[in-house]
Amino acid sequence: MHFGTDGIRGRAYEEITVDLAYRLGRAVGSVFSVPVFVGYDTRESSPVLALAVLAGLADAGAQGHNLGVFTTPGVAVIAKARGGAGIVVSASHNPYYDNGLKVLGVGGAKLDFATEAAVEEALNRAAGPSREVFEDVEVDRDAQHEYAEHLRRLVPVDLSGLHLVLDCANGAASHVAHELFEGTGARVTTLFDAPNGTNINLHCGSTHPEDLRRTVVELGADVGLAFDGDADRLIAVDARGVLRNGDDLAVLFSLDSHARGELEGVVVTVMSNLGVHRALGARGVKVVETDVGDRNILAALEERRWDFGAEQSGHLIFRRLSPTGDGLLTGLLVADLVARFGPLAEQCDAAWQRVPQDLINIATDAYDDAVVRAMFDEECREMSVASDDVRLLIRRSGTEPLIRVMVEALDEAFVGRFTTRVRTHFSQ
């Protein structure tokens, strides 16, 4: 079992087993000499796996603390505030039957590669549990309030007059989002905040925002905010019901900070739209591109001592404010942009123009690289597309058994023709 771009992830009880969770607890307890704070999301397997992690920590002689249902960035905040490390039991945006294990370093930061290798080596050596049932560990009931108060201090905004619609994905944000945003003075409508163990991310959240888009328009709300299962990412919806992803938000936040003289450059990933590069470059903002993964963004930010980076998927990192991406923090900052500058749609329309782009997800066992590349070359020849005007990006997902094929071109017709061919071929 190896760490992917966002920890270890797979089918609960088959790949992410109680034995694995216990051994990870033992491994982390042997690598770190600080308290370890354990939080988990709302899927039905998470409490059991979390108790196994805590048992492993205890058997390794480590001091483990049970935070209960908690967002991933919230665990990072508590770890930083209390001088510890963290473990999160969550599969983020995956369906309920999956789960995952993430390790946060001392101070709540993403693991660097050397520490991750040390944890993985210790995991491979760790003995399994000698018992099948683990004792309950009392939940720290003060931590959730501590986290919410921390966010309010970071972003002490007055959102009176705004109507916000929150989609909590029936995930970890369900326990904190409404109270947090209502405390800003905003009128708040909350969707999908009743987790039952199997409805996390089910037709809701940042990967399925259809109901949020419809509700924002029906209620005449100012903005919609969609979190994923562990609330480390955010996708926004403007008052027209148009989805605004991490690229939109990256441009708005970058231009706002640059106008105040607080931003030298921004880090994005290879998935970011070409329009982001064009819009920011035209205003004198440096843009650096990394591989996919918020850890890669953080590494690039640290190297350059820059403060802001973003992924198209909704991971936005404000390095001065948080050790990791935080959907709730980003949501507060998005709402603040609307309060200060007006409708989100108008801001996005004025700030940048998206280059036509499409993303196709193909099951790993069905994917044929030669076929996809041949189709791409054929379309380039047939439509006489210059190499500088088109881009094909193919990458294996670090969180799901998928190959992600992204195509981008100045000519929208090219994107449509190519993706239609690919989708038709792989649907047969």
C-alpha cells in the first residue's frame, strides 16, 4: 500500500482495512514524538477506522486525541495550535464505500517526501492488532468550537446583506458550516447537512453541485458554496447559477492581492486553464505551474516564499493563513469578495476569459493511450491546429482508478470534436 497524491485511498474494509488503520497509527506513533490528533468524515466506516488508528497510536506509546467528525483542514488547525501532528480518516470526494488515511505532519502541514517515506517504511514494518475490538476514545468536544473561532479571527468579515447557500456534501462541514457563516451576519441556507453514513458526496458537494446551482437561482441568493466530503476544497456558484471553480477563484484572489501590492506570483497546476495564465500574465502576475496535488503547490510556494496557490478542483492555499487548503476559509474569503466588489459573475466576467477545455475520466483498465493520442493527432491534422493553440494532458488520478484526459484549445470546435470521439470510443 502506497501513499498517493492525497494519502492512502481505496475501498473501505477491502483496501482500507482495520488492520491497515491500526498499523498506520503504530507507524505514525513511532515516527513522531508529538501528540497526534485524529479526525474523520461522516462515512459509515470512518468511526471504526479512526478507533483502530487511535489504538495503534496508543500501542506505539503515542498520545492520540479523538476529534470526532472533523474537516481535514480543521485537524491541521488543531495540530498547529496544540503542537502536534494529525491523521484524518476520509476519502474526500469519493463515494461512501471508499475511505482513506491522510497523515499531517507536525504543525498540521502536508508531509514532505522524506517524512512520508519514513511513515511508509514504518507502516510496512508495523505489526497488526492483537485484538478485534478497540476501546472507545472520548471525543474532544472543545476542538470544533476552537476551529470555528480560529476561522472567524482569520476572516473577521461582516457579510450582513448577503444570502449564502451552503452545500455541505453530507460530509464533515455539516457539523460546523452553518454556525460559522451565520456568525458573519449573512442569511444562510444550508443543503446536504444531514449525513447518515452513506450519503456523503451523493449527488451533492463540490463534485455534484447541480442542486446548489438550482437553489441559488430559485432563492435569488448572492452566492453558493459547495464543499467536498472533508471540506478541504470549495467550488462556488454565482447568482446566475454558473459554476465558478478554482481557476475563477485563483484569478480573483490573485488580482485582489496584486492590486494591494501583496502578491508577487501564484502557483497553479497543469490542469489550470490557459486563460488563467493569460489573464494574470497580462497584469504582471507571475504564474508557476506544478504537477497536480496541493502538496506540490505548497512545495512551490515554500520554495519561492509566495503566499497563494490554487488547483482547478477547488483546493486553494493561502499560506499565511493556513497550513493546508481549507474550503471553509476559502468560502469566507469568496463571500468577502462579493461583499466588497459585487456579484461574483460580474467579477469573473471582467477578470478573465476561459479557454475552451474539457476533461474526460476513463477507467484505468479500459484506457488505451495509443488510441487517445492517435485521435488527437488526427484531429490536429484535419483541423490544421497549430501546436501552440492546443494542449493535451493525460495523467493517472492519485485518488481514483481513473485516467484523466484533458484537452484545451483556442478553437472550441476542436475540443468538442476530440472529446466526442474519445467518449464514443470508450463508451463502447
